Amino acid sequence: MNPVLLDLGIVKIYWYSIMILLGIFVGGSFIIKEAKRYKIPEDYIINLILLTMLFGILGARLYYCAFEWSYYSQHLLDILKIWEGGLAIHGGIIFGLIFIIIYTKKYKVNTFRMLDIVVVGLIIGQAIGRWGNFFNGEAHGPATSLETLQNLFIPNFIIEGMNIHGVYYHPTFLYESLWCLLGFILLLLFRRRYYCKIGETTGLYLVWYGIGRYIIEGLRTDSLMFFNFKIAQIVSMTCIIVGLIILLIKSRGSRLDNRYNDLENVDEIRF
């Protein structure tokens, strides 16, 4: 699989970059549309998306490079080559979350309300962005057989894309993409429940993505490691625990209190 979409000589456009940008565009569109339901100023939400995206990409890169420091300490300029891959989604989520907390506190906005709006766009963006790994021939699972992949009803172009130097591999990027797509549908339906409370969608996102990533990470052969442990599995387990705690806390009290779909229960944003 050729990772380069367009070679203009001086400039090369990589599939990886295109898929990341497409994921940001689609995810951002869902965030903006949902924010309009609550009459949140468009300038505020666009500013939030752009700055969160920048902090997220920075965090994803720094996170990845930190756990591959033995290489990057000897090749410092390669830290800038994000188009070649090497973005850890957990780093992006952590940095993005920190920024959203700071941003919402600055403008006195309910942080969980904003996170509930953001996570639905985030998970569909993740589903799309994972395809960048496909074009880079990375983030795959262990070697397998052609027959096994065919029995999983995987499209032939993906199977052939997973034929790397004559060896077939499990397309774990696809497994995670489909898990995120299913999670996107689940979160959309869950968020529209009449009794859905502010914060519960965020909790469900953390649990859903944490479970899927923990299982899929067990198959991957390129995991970032901390001693003998896979970092992504440690963070995923943490996400599951935090998500369950959020769901437990937010479910307390009357079902009519603090409802997400109460269009009147929105902070006035002076931006």
C-alpha cells in the first residue's frame, strides 16, 4: 500500500494526513451541529474544536515520542514528521481533555456538558482517522493466513493491503475503526434518551472505547511498552474505571434533574 496520495516533487501529500484531517472535519461537523441545538455561539465552539485539535495532535505526538524516546533522542528532527505516523490517540485524548477543562472553566461553562457534545464527534473522528494506519501499513495485528481473513468477510482490498512483504496480518486498525463506528451510533442513541444526564455520555464513551481498545491492543504487534506492560491497555483500563465512576455518580438523584436534553439548562457563554 502506497502511503503517498500525491507526489508533487517538493511536496508529498500522505494518505495518513488526509484521513486525520477528514476525521477532524467529520467529527467537528457533528460537534458544531449539536452545539447549535443549545444555541452555543459558533465562534466559541469552532475555537474550541481548533484549539483542542492542535493540543490533541501535539499531545498524541509527544506521548508517542516519549515512549519511543530511545529512537527519537537520536533523531530529534523525526519528531516533526507526523505525516509518517506515530500519533498515540490516548495522548491526544489526555491533552485534549486538559485543554477543554481549562477552556470551559475560563468561560464558566459546564465541562461535562461540553464533553458530552465533543465525545460523539471524537469517536467518529477516531473511526475515520484509523484508516490512516491502513495506508501506512501500521497498527496491525499478528501474522495470519489469507483463508482466515477471507473467513472474517474482510473486503479483498483490505486483505491485500495487509499483505506486507508477502505476509498477511490481522487488520486491527479495521477492528478498532468498526468498534468506534458502532460506538458512535450507540452514543448518538444514548444521548437522545429523555433521561440521559449531563456527563453520562462522556462516561459511556470512556467505558466503550476503553473496552474495545484494551481487547484490540492485545492483538497489536507495535504497542508502546512500559516494562512488560502495554501502555494502551493500562490507559484503557483507567478509562473504563473512570467512565464507570462517572456513570455511577451522574446517575444519582432524580431522573429529571440535570438532564442533557434540557435545552434550557445551558450556561450563557460570553465569548
